[in-house]
Amino acid sequence: MVIIEVSHLSLQEDADIMKDSSIKRLFVAYNFLGINPAELETPMSLPKPRKSHQQMKFNFRKGKSLWNGVCVLVYTQLGSRAL
């Protein structure tokens, strides 16, 4: 099983996201093994921090299990586990 965890995110002061006042909330999505990124994004968005380097805590974990050549997607959110 491969597990990818998004624990927290912090942005640098010069990041485009920090400069754009129209962006109010953020989520994380990523590409992995050809899976649709919509299936891999964090289930909730969080308010954009007011200052750079403030941590946004996602506590999100997603795993990919390979079993008999069949891919099974496993979802776990820390604190409340759903497998």
C-alpha cells in the first residue's frame, strides 16, 4: 500500500495565491498513478491564511492498495477513519 498524507500547508509571502485577494479558501489536489485528481483532493477547503508561513492543517491521508492486479482506493481522514 502507498499512502500519501497532506498534514499541513504553508505558503510563502511571494506566492501568487497570497497576492490574489479573490482567493479565500484552499484545498489540495494531486496527480498519482493516473487517478482522477478529483478523487484525490482534500475533502474540505480551508480559509486562506492572512499571513504567509501560517500553517493550514489538513490532516488528510489517502492510500492506494494493489491487490491481485486490481487497484483498490482506500480513504482515511485522521480523527475519523473510514475504510
